[in-house]
Amino acid sequence: MRRSLTSSAAALLAAGAISVILPTSPASAADCAAAWQAATAYQGGAVVSYNGHNWSAKWWSQNETPGTAGVWADQGVCGGGGTPGQSCAHPNWVAGQWYAVGSIVRYTDGNYYIAVHENPGYDPVISHWYWDPYTCGGTTPTDPPDPGGFVVSQAQFNQMFPSRNSFYSYSGLTAAMSAFPAFAKTGSDTVKKQEAAAFLANVSHETGGLVHIVEQNTTNYPHYCDAGQPYGCPAGQAAYYGRGPIQLSWNFNYKAAGDALGVNLLNDPWKVERDSAIAWKTALWYWMTQHGPGTMTPHNAMVNGRGFGETIRSINGEKECGGANPGQVQSRVNAYQRFTQILGVSPGGNLTC
């Protein structure tokens, strides 16, 4: 449990009697951080040196000696002494395990991450609100390699979304893909690239180029509650507005997506706008498993040669297709054509609906 300042400490701080050390980038294994001082107040994540080791504060601390108080996590030998590599002997990350602020883990890609917010074992390469890369032993972590070889490189992704919100990370997408291994991995190389381009074009349209995390028209918010469902709208009538890359909306979609992903989105739909991993997974869930107002999933439309236009029907149906809103359809088509050009592949036929 994270602790806050006591009233006496807060008074001393306000009076300028004590100084507060805020979290900084942890020192490398070869260097010792600034020496610990008993009178100094340290915030969670701050790193100090004491008795030849670096120590990271799990929460606010003052007058608690590193090595004798549970507030401090041992970061290993510093200053060049001790056993080589000892400072990098951090435990492997475990999904579902509780991590306090300042915890350092070794991820499956071999890189290290430090918890900047306490969390119940969120994935370090997806949940960037909770984890930051950590320099260990003089090695600077790099972006994790994409699992399984996504047909869209990170450079191409950045080219597609030059103004994207950092919430929509490339590593978040590629990590989320592990939950849906058939996505952009079915058929020929051409089909794989066409499906990736189709998915990204639709999410680009839904989010203004991966800029918006939540639906911008707030007047729509109360309209996404189908009270006729047996479970109703426990999070509130106006809680199921569009969120994430594909702007997941309606209480029944939050219920179904949450059940599929093992996350209680019906009672906490806000997770989709707070956690990049969940956001990307809800978009892939819809793409791979839902036909919406159409007759097939967007994934099946692309791998079975029905064309990009059929993916639009599966997402917005009669609201856009059949001449209902040709401008919106063309916006999606333009993005798809641009993305297929970046990927060096033909867009194929049946582009509109």
C-alpha cells in the first residue's frame, strides 16, 4: 500500500524545513546515485545509494534506512564493486502479480522496466502509464521486437500516424496481437498486408489518425445504454461511449468484449481509455470476432476476398453504406489506399459499400 505524507511531514515541507527528492531516472549499475540522507523526504521511485548499493523508494519515505525498512527496494551493487551483473538480478515480470512503485522487473524481451505507478501485474510493454524502461547494467532498453513479424514495421506505422497519441503505441498493438494470432497472419503476403492496412485505416478514421482516445461528441454519451439487456448498464447510462482504436461503444459490446478478454468492462468501461493493452485488444476483438451490422467479421471480409468495403459495413453498416454517408466511406477508403501504398501492395477491389 502506498503511503502519503503525515500531517507533521507536510507541515515541515510547507515550511521549507525539509527537502523532497522526486523520482529521477535510475542510475546505471556502474554509478552510485546520490547518497541517502535521513532528513530528506523521498517520493516513490526516487533512487539513492547506501552501503555500496542503489535503492529505489517504493513510496514516500523519510528517516527509514535502506536495507532495514521495507520502503526501499535493493537495486544492487553500485560504484563498480560486487559481483558482475548483480545489479541486473531483478526478477522476471509475472502477469497478475502486484507491483509497488519502484519495483523493477525483467520482461520476456530481456529488457528491464520500473513501476512508476503501483499495478496488479500489467504488461510493461503495453501499460506505459504504469511502467517505464529502466537502464540496467549500462544497457539501454530498446523497443521490444514485434512478436511473430507484423507486416507493418514500426517505421511504417509512424509514417501512417505522424500525429498519433502516445497512448496508441506500436508495441502495444503488436503485443495485443498475441491474443488474436490469425490477425494479419492469414493467407498470402498480399492478403496479410491488405488486412493490416484495412484494420489501421478503419481505426484511423474512428480516432482522427489515432489521436482521440474517447468519442468527441459528448452529446452521444447517454445513447449507448441498452437498458433492455438483462445486466443493464451498471456503470451508468452515459458510461458506454466510444473508446479506443475502434471506438468500442454500447453496454452489450463492453460486456461481450470484457467476457472474451477476461476483463470486467461492463462495470468499468473506463479501462479501455486508461490501458493501452485493453484498448488495442478490444479493437482486435471486434475486428476478429464481430460482424456488427454486416454479415461477416472484418477479418473474414479481407481474407476471403470480399474487399475493404465489406469491413466498413461490418463496422458502421447502414449509417454509412448504401449511399447513407459517402463522405465517411470515402474517408476510410482514402486512408486504406494510402496505407496499402505505404506497404507496397494493391488495395484490391470492392473498396466501398
